[in-house]
Amino acid sequence: MPRVVRGGLIQATLCEPVTSPVEKIKRAMIDKHVALIAQAAGQGATGCLSAGAVLRPLLLRRAGTKWYNLTEKIPDGPTTKLMCELARKHGIVMVVPLYEEDLAGVYYNCAAVIDADGSYLGKFRKMHIPHCAPGFWEKFYFRPGNLGYPVFTTRAGKIGVYICYDRHFPEGARCLGLNGAEIVFNPSATVAGLSEYLWKLEQPAHAVAISTSSAPSIGQASKIRGALANFMDRAISATRAGSFWQPPASATPTTSSSPTWTST
């Protein structure tokens, strides 16, 4: 019998001016995400993916040391602990993008993976760090990831993570497939005009590649192998066969939302 995985993709605008104190921005964004996570769970989500960053605006347009104050330890930081509590409360698997501090002055674009019982499973650090015009100055903020391409066994299945710019490189997606990933989550924040045409090419291509290059699976679990959930300015996903899905415009307002998608 097929497994049904219902995913919630959270989209949230920044709810404080970028000129506000960092702690005020952080508190407001946490409160907003807590409400959206509850909304996704209320719609029956099995797993939940937040946008490219839970606590911060898109940092890439300019360099500023102010935003270093948003970094946290993972998993010992307060936001990861809060998200573990929410995962346990709602019974959902969560992928939570955060700005990680590893050591003093050593920062990563990272995503924590939390199982539906609230247990922290591990993290993925973004591997590919762009640094180019017209405003992607990421090397000011992040080091390249050094954890490889881990796959996490969750209540929703075996999941992997690819972050934003990573999606342009097929090798990592293939590694995740070979490592047994059934679903790959790709939290992103980007500019539609620059890469929108690629979204409908890369995600289905990765899904097909994962399906054809993944380690053997047994039973009906193989039916969702290679599904991808990608987050841009709209929520989209690609199934194992490479078909493309996105919710109708009414499901993704310009402010914030928690649309859900289903894969079998």
C-alpha cells in the first residue's frame, strides 16, 4: 500500500523593517513561523519546510556585520530547541533553515532536520556559495558546507536537504539519491527574474536523476523516491517521475502561507 506524504511549504515575508534591532526581527519572525507551522499541521502536513531562513531577511544584497548577531548553535541554540518542541507537539517532521555559528566567526547556511517525535536528527550545510553581481554576496556570511550529503530517516521517509544555490548542481542531488533519499527538500530564497525558468527544469531533472541513480529500495517505499520540494517565491515540487506541481495562485498569497503538497 502506498505511503502518502503530505508536506507543508511555509512562505513568510519579513515582518519587521531591516532597520529594526536584530532581536526584534528575530522575535517577530519566530512568532510568525510558530503560527504558520501550526497552520500547516492543521492542514494535515506530515512534514514541514520553512523558507530560506527562519529568522532573517535575505542577506545577500549587501554586506553587514549586524546580521552575524542572528547566528545560533545547532542543535544547542534556542530556535532549534523550540522547533523540536513544535515538531513533537504537532507530530510533524521539520526542516528548519537557520544561520549557524559553528565556532566564533565560522558561520554556515544550514538546515536542521527534526523528526516527528521532536528528536533532532542532524543538519545539512549549504555546499555551493555564490559571490557575484547583482547582489549575491554570500561569502561575506557563509562558509561552504563540510558535512557532505546526509540522508535522515524520519517518520515521513528518508529525506535529504539541498539549500538554494545548491540546486544548480546535479552532483549533490545524485549523492542524496545514492544515499537513499526518498524526498529532497530545497529551501530557497531568490530573485524570480534571474532563475525562474530554471525552477521547472532543475527540480524535475533532479527528481528523475535521484530516481534512476538511487540505491535499491523495497516495496512501496520506492514510489516516492526522488520527490523534491523546492521553495522559492512560490511553493513548487517535482515528483519522482519529473512531473511538476505548484499550488494555484490563491494558495500562495504574497504575504505568507503554508500550502501543502502530497506525494505517494
